[in-house]
Amino acid sequence: MKPLLTLAAFAVAAASPVLAPAQGEAYVVGVSAAMTGPASATYAPVIEAMKAYLDHVNSEGGINGRPVRLIVQDDAAEPSKAAANAKKLLSQDKVLMLMNTSLSSTYAPMVAEAKRAQVPMYFAGSVCPKDTYPPADPVQFCSTAFGANLDSQAALAFVKASAKEPVRLGLAAMAIPIARGEIDYAENLSKTLGMTPVEKQITPPPTPDYTPFATKLKEANPNWIYSWSPWVSQVRTFEALRRLGWNGRYICWAHLNAEDDLARVKDNEFYVVGTNALFQDNLPIQAEIRAVAHRADISFPITYLTEGYIAGMVIEAALRKTPWPATPAKVLAAMNSLKVDLKGLRGGPLEWTADNHFRTKQYYRVWRWDASKSQIARVQDWLPIEVKR
């Protein structure tokens, strides 16, 4: 693997577009992201892929002859840093769009600043808040694959369809606002599906040793466990359970790390549910991602880049609909009526409307490792869920 960019080098590169045919004033987009700290492995690849995509757009002439300038500020998943970043990006850099790619604990201060300035707040790579669901908050938008409530509905529907005996459900999450709220929602939902929740463990971020939490889950004797949190919490809880001798089925969210870790862990009963196609599909758009990533000398595995590439596609689509001279109000208007062809990276297009800033339809797949074939197996193809009020 190539060495990672230093944060200082990344900040300089992110703030300055590649020299390209694009000329004139830039479309300026500001980002606060967890580029360092324990959550960076999940969020930094999103920014690197998004930057590579937008640099490619700039090299092809930009948008309406103007480059996109991406300014990235590190918040290390700390709310106080995210708040300071938002203030700086809005007041000094005069960004047209403010982005968050970090833990949900950073949301509130950034949303407050975006609302005050009436600048669109775009979540990419970070979990979609319910405020983007219909009826949506006027300034909040999200393209990230995962979203509260819908993900648990899809995961538990799969568990119910797959279980051959009554489900004794264990639940696990990280102690951050949206993850904690989602696992509470899943606990209540499971009861309506005829399941029995037997234990729920909430791990603090960061957690050096997941054994105590896994021990309490194992002692409750669940035959299924569902986790919805940052990947590190999900996979380390599972591995701790296996070390303790628990042999039940485990399902969690397919973060960008999932494809590589399914192949690393090689466990037939470790399931992931998600809405992004895996790179084993070898789609034409995935060949494009490989080419762009190669030109950009991206340091992360190609399997980590779908979220960031989609974010770049969404930014480009929104800005192409924004007439010059661009203003935050014009960008908001463009985002309120946006449809982006994701070319197979998900089960359908990403579409935003005036009252739905999440998407009109969400599609879910489920995968696991198949030891008999020594490869990842798709055990459920695209399952559509309508996103309604």
C-alpha cells in the first residue's frame, strides 16, 4: 500500500485545484472531516476519493469553465473542532456548500452554523441524519449509503426471513448519538417482528478492548446479533465474540471496509447489509474509479472509494445546475431538484426533491463469506424500500 499523505500535504492539495483547462473564479466547497483520530480510517478515504473525482472534473474543463475548489479541514471527530471549522469555512472562505464527513457528535454545531448562514449542509460518508428524510430540513442533504431506521428495517427483515428458529437478538452499538438512537430503534422494531431482544451493549469511542462487552452479549445467549455503528466497533465486537466461542449469526452495516474484511475474517455467519455495490461486480463505473484513483495516486484500497466517488458525482451534478455567479441560495435550489445516475454503484439513482433530501428509494443487498467457494457471496439482491413521510 502506498504511504498515506500527511495531513499537512493533504490540506494543501485539497485546498488547491489541479492545474487544468478550467479557468475563472471557482465553485468553493468546504469540508469538515475526521482526517485523523480513531475514526479516520472510515472517513478519510471518502475525502480522498471525492477530491480525486473533482480534480478529474477540473482537468476536463471544470464546471462551466470554472474549477471546483475543495477546502478540507480536519476535525478529528471532535465537535469543538467541527464547530470552529464550520465558522471558518463560512465566514472566511465563503463556501457555497458546507460538508460533514465525520462522527454524528459533530453534526449539531455544524448544522447550527449552516442554518445561521443559510448555506446547504451536505453529509457525505457520515451517517444520514433523520433531518434529511421527508419532510426534510431546508438546508440538510445526504448521499451516504446508510441511513437511520431504514437500515435496521432492511437488516431485521433479512434476519426474520433467514432464521430457522425463534430469534434471540443481541444488539451492539457505539456510544455516539445516531448509532445509539438507531440500536434503540432496532430493539423496539425487533419486538414487532416476533424477535426477543436479550442484550444490548453500547461501547464508548474509542474502546481498546471489546472483550467485556462481547462477554455480556455472549452470556445472554443470542442466536443473532445486530450492530449498527462505525466499522471498527462492528467488526471488533464480532471478533471478540468469536474468540469467546460464540457461534451465532452476526449482521452489521457494510461500511467501506466491509469487502476487504469479509475476505479477511472468512466467517460464513458474518453478514453485512448495504446499498453500495462491491467491487467484485467489476462494473464499468468501477473501472472508471480505478483509473481516476490511479491517476490521483490514492493511498487507500480501491474498495474504500465508492462513497467519496458518489459524493463527487453529486457535487458536480448540483453545481452544473447552479447558474453563475453562484450563491448558496442557487446551490440550494439546484439540490432541491436533483437526480444523479449512479451507474450501478447502487440499485438506482440518487434523487432529491424539495421535501426529501435523503433519496426517494433505497436499495439493499446482503453479503457473507462463502467458505465453499472461497469468495464473498451475495445472499440477497437489491431490495427496494420507498422513502416516504
